[in-house]
Amino acid sequence: MRIAVIPARGGSKRIPRKNIRPFCGKPMIAWSIAAAQASECFDRIIVSTDDEEIAAVSRQAGAEVPFARPPELADDSTGTVAVVKHAIEWCAAHGVMPDPVCCIYATAPFLCPTDLRAGLDLLLREDCDYVFTATGYAAPIQRALRISPARRVEMFQPEHFTTRSQDLEPAYHDAAQFYWGRAAAWVAGRPVFSPAAAALILPRHRVQDIDTPEDWIHAELLFKTMQTSLSK
């Protein structure tokens, strides 16, 4: 059995009620649920939450909320792996050990069903612990700058001051959309970012962290622009 686990706790501070706040016409979490449904990858789509309002919105969008997330897994310090592990162990205790398991973030409106399918294919083909989405940095990280306490500029790697951008190794970062993983890896608490993981590379225009009100505004503008382009 393949399952999706969507972590969605109720205590978001920087953007209150972020997981169910309306985003381009429907609650934010509903976009993740819809993408999971459209991918046809999953036997069950489970939302892990400690919040009854989030649970109600998730059920209305078509997901299951078969348990309440324990308080000890609903604070600021709880990592994704622990939440997914709890969901896997709950399923196992109720009759079926799921594998593989995909963690989908609740704030991923740019998630495409085709990417979920491609991630699953990559996991099965490469026989790795995890597959997650990543995208390239817009500028070479080797030429990154810091601002000193005296408000002066310093390079992190000054040896690359004269290196051409095209001669520097590309660098990537987590796209924060989904994480396919083997149940054994989740339950053992193995790190997602390791040589045992593979990355599905996404174009930068389909990646947007949504952690601040400014991020939210930018994401809605980008989402609307992309929808307009697709409709033409």
C-alpha cells in the first residue's frame, strides 16, 4: 500500500493558519491534496494534524484524518521524519504496513501530479531510501557575500572572485514539495539529505518557499501568472 502523509499542524506563527488560509481560491492544503489525488499514486492520502479545523478542511478536500497528531509531535521543534514515522506506525498498528510513503507539504501549491509520479518512478528505479524535489540556485553560491558587523562586504569564498560563473559547480536546494521514501528509512529516522537519496530537479519558476507574508504575495502572483499562461 502506498500512502501520502501531509503534515499540517495548527501552530504556524509567521503566517497564522497558513495551512488552511485561502490561496488563489481554495485553502492552501487543498492544492496539495488535489495534486496527490490527480497523481493516482496513492491508496490513501492522510493528513497528520493536531488541529480540528485543519482536519475538517482536509476531509472536505478529500483526504483522510484517521488520527489526531500527538502534542509531542506538534511543536516547533518536531521534524518531518518523526511525523511521517508516526503515521507509518499508526497504519501498521491498524493492519497494513505502507511502502513506499510520500510526505507532501501542505504549502506546496506548485506541486504537479506528474512530478509525484516521476518521483515514485525514480525511487523504484534507483533503489534508494528517498527521492525529493530540488532546484538550482539562481546565482553561484561560491560567490555569495556576507555583510560584516561594520556593514562591509566580504566574500564567503574570495578565491572565486575572478572565477567565471559558468566554470563553477552548480548547487541545488530543497524545493520543499514532497519526499518519497521507503518505510524502513522513515521508521529508522534516516536523514533525507544523504548519499542514499536522489533528487528530482525542478525548474526554478515552479519553486517558491512560503514562510513570510511577502512569500505568500509573491507565490499568489506567480501562481496566477502560470495559470493564465496555461489557459492560453
